Amino acid sequence: MSGLIVDIVDLPRATGSVKNLQIRTPAPADLGTEVIGVPEGSELALDVTLTSMDDGVLAHADADLHIHGECVRCLRDLDEDRTVRIDELYLFPEAIEAQRAEGDEEADDLLSVGETTLDLEPALRDAVVPALPFQPLCRPDCPGLCSECGQRLEDLPADHHHEVLDPRWSALAGLLSTGTDLEDSGEDGEKDLQDGSQEDRS
């Protein structure tokens, strides 16, 4: 069972009842995006307060976690320790059914209190993923990579550049080179014929 699933058997149903607990557990998979997120298996530390409400359980937590990613410009590793706050209301099944009966189209997306447990993972995911940068950068003015050699521009001299020929000139250079080779071959052939003629006369 996931370490983010907590037992609420000992949380009284009476409104205002409170349960405090601390959780240390490995991070679940896919807690982030393709370029940045919480590494699977890294430690999560949560200080949790659960409060009974009329129609459910209010979960409040401060989650300490490690975020790892990659700069989208220069591909440098990014690492940061961060605290994320969770404030989520988990509704009792009957409360969700009541909202569904009233025509609430989002009722199926509401978090529900289990029979004896409460799963904090969806609330943690909702708190972490939207807070991550869509395009993480090592710094706002990161110059990125050289488009020709792929090295980090900040590690290269200021005058770093590559000679890039216009493709049309490159093709012309190839034709000229081919023509020179043919001319050289012709001269060599003509010389061979002349040498052969001299040998025949001798």
C-alpha cells in the first residue's frame, strides 16, 4: 500500500475532530512533467493535519520534496528542495452522490473519503505538477547551446562561431573541384600519350 494512503479509523466523524500525523515515504512515479518533477523513489516528508467536516475530511499538509529537472535551453541539471502546501477537501461518498444528483458535472472528479482510508497522492499531485515551470531554465538569460556544435554557449568564448557556407556556393565549389579533377586527369592522360608516342618513335 502506498505510504500516501493514511488510516482514518481513529479520526472521529464529529465536525472539528483533528488527527495529526507525519509521513516519510518514497515519491510515486510520474510526479511531474517530462522535463522536471519529483524523482520516483526520492523521499517525501509530509506534516499532515486531517479535520473532520460536515461533508468530508479537510486535508492540510506541508510536503517537503526534492525536484530534479533539466534546463530546456542548455540541458544543465536543475535541483531544488521545495515545500508544497496541500489544502484539499475529501468528500464522503454520500456528499458526492448528492452533488451528482443535483447535476454537478464535475462530481466524478471530486476526491472521495475511502471507507477507512484517505489517499493523499491525488492532492499532492494537484499541488506539485501545476506549480512546476512549463519550460524550466537554469537562469532567465541562459544563452542555450550552439546550434552548430551543441556546446553550451556560456562555456565558449564570446567570438565563438562556425563558417557556414551558403548551400549554393557549396554546390558550386563541388562542381569546380570536380572540374579541376577532370582537368588534371586529362592532362595526365595527354602526358601519358605523349610519352607513349616518344617511346614508339625511339
